[in-house]
Amino acid sequence: MRLNELYNKKIKAALKEKFAYRNDMAIPKIVKISLNVGVGRHTKDKSYIDGVASTLERITGQKAVLTKSRKSISAFKVREGNIVGVMVTLRGARMYDFLEKLINVTFPRVRDFRGVENTIIDRSGNLSYGFREHLPFPEVKADEVDNVHGLQVTIMTTAKSREEGLELFTLFGFPFKKTDK
């Protein structure tokens, strides 16, 4: 079952029952997924930035946006307008397709993966996970990679608390570590 159908048929009902929502619009849902890569010391290396952008485009199927610095910071050798990162924001069908791939394919391919900590969910119910390398994604071939870089995946929800967000992600099937109590 696709994740969008799963959410509409089962997850909404389970959340409504657990948290006793009276209004269907109050039920938490996933709004968007943002993928970010900071280019760090490679701000002037055009080929590195292009490689990162093409990797994100292959992973998401959507054009990447170059993010520029808003301020000059001499300690980091960054000037206003320098490219400091690459990002993609997913919504709708592409968001659910990426989420399904993330849960079922990418997480199991991470080296030494034993589940994600439930501490990656913030007070507002949003989830942020940082990959040390982009190689676990199935679209990336290890022999074609010039530079290995990490990336940050942030999943934004309409949840009002950490507990609501944790329950939402658990029902979606995120591989959280089992906690011994």
C-alpha cells in the first residue's frame, strides 16, 4: 500500500483515536520534505557544487536550488552572495515517493544501521536526520561518485508536540531503535 493511501485509510484513524481529535484538520500530517547539503569549504569549487546539485536531482527527481549566504562572515571566509549550500523541497506525490524510498530502501542500506534514535524528532514534531554520505540512496552508483558528501533530510509536519510527531512517524513505519525500559 502506498504511503499516501496508508495515511488516509489507517494512520489518520489511529491518530484520531489515540489523541482524541474532534476535528479531522487537527490530525498531524507531513507537509514537506527538505534535503540540504552544505558545501562547506568548497564554496568556490564550481564542479563540486554542480556534482552535489546533480546528486540531489537524481535522488529526488526535482531540480536543486543553490542557497546563497545572506551575510558576510570573515571567520568562515564567506561573503554575502556566496553559494553555501544546495537544497530541494518535496511536496505532494514526490514527497510520499521519497518517504517510501527512505524508509524501505535507504535506511537499510546505511552502513552499521540499527535504527534511528527517537531523539531526532524536535518539540514541534518535525524529524531531521543527517546522512554522513549520500551513497545509501539507490540512484547513486558508488563507482560514479567523484566526491562523497553528507546530506540532511528534514521532514516537516503539522504536529503540535513531540509525542504527536513520534506517533505519526512510528505509524508510517520509521525504523526507530527499540528502547529498553
